Amino acid sequence: MNTKAKIVQAIKVWIVIYPSITLFNLFFGSYLTDLQLYIKTLVLTLVLVPWMVFVGLPVVNKIQQKISKNEKP
């Protein structure tokens, strides 16, 4: 994978993970307040890693493919 492809992949991951973490904390943060940090991190990763792999990134990839098709003459 070349540098440009890695940068694009990193941006796609960020596009999915930033709003996902923000929304997760908005909706469930109050329930996790009293837990220790390592338990909070465990819960967060148990939910968000599968979300990213099976839903978030595939959706972003499909959107990118549609945009790429529309740009070609």
C-alpha cells in the first residue's frame, strides 16, 4: 500500500471513528462514568471495533466508490 492509499485509509477510519466515539459517549457516557478506565475502554472497543469493521468502513468505502465513478468521464 503506497503512502497516498494509507493516508486515504486513515482519513476514512477517522471519518467513522470520530463521530462514533462522540455519539457513543453522548448516549452511553453517563452509564460508564463510575467504571474504571480499562473497563470503559473495553466496553468502547467491544462496541465500536465491530461497528467500524462491519458497518462504518464498508459504508464509507461504498460512498467513496460512488464518488469515484461519478468523477470519471
